[in-house]
Amino acid sequence: MSRYKGAWPLSKQRAHWLYDEVDVDSESQGALLHRVLFSDGIILEIPFKSVWIHTVPMRASDDAVWSKQIA
């Protein structure tokens, strides 16, 4: 884990998951790297070589209008 360099403008009291990304790890041949940025400036790095992807259908709650969105 590493800390954000420079002044951090967000709260440091409770860390929240801001965003994540997956890249090719330039230091390991064939490995991937999952990075997660938290609101307190911590960056979590998780190296991996394989992944399984499971899809889960979304269901609407009884009192909500549901629409499928793709990010």
C-alpha cells in the first residue's frame, strides 16, 4: 500500500472506496495489477495472474423502478 503524495483534500477519519482500476503490471511479466484508491489517500495494490468473471442478474426492489445500466 502507498500513500497519496501531496496534500490530501478529503477526510482521513473514515476511508471510503473511491475507485479502482486494473492494469498490466510492468514489473511482472504476464501479471495484472488491481489498484484501489481510498478517500484517505491509501492506494491498495493487488497483483494477480488469472481471474474468473461471474455475472449476476440485477433484480428491482418492489418499490423501485428498475433500469439496466452499463457503466
